[in-house]
Amino acid sequence: MKTFRWIGPVQSVCLQHEGQRIDVMLITGRPVELPEQHPTVQGWLAAGHLQKVKSRRGRGKMKEETDA
């Protein structure tokens, strides 16, 4: 699972991944954990609806950076 930021319309989706059902609410600008290799996730990345989010530590707090 990888952290992404959703850049699309608000929607609720259900994905099947490795025998598990993953229910997520996609809200613009919010981070979401998704399986990076899932075909639907790959399509959203290609369409620009998802941005990868990198986490880094700084002064004891987690900070998020978005791959642009």
C-alpha cells in the first residue's frame, strides 16, 4: 500500500486486491492508502487523478511531500 493524494471528484470506490476488499472514500486533496500496482490505481495515476506522497521526518513530526 502506498500513500497518494486524490486530485479528482469526490467518490467512494471498492477495489479487490490480493483477495481483500478495499473500500475508500476519495476526497480532493486528502491522502489515501491504495495498492500502487492495482490496474485502477495505475489508470488514475496516468489520468492525473492521483499524486504520490512521500513522507519525511523533520523536527520530530511527519511531513508530507507530493511528487509533482
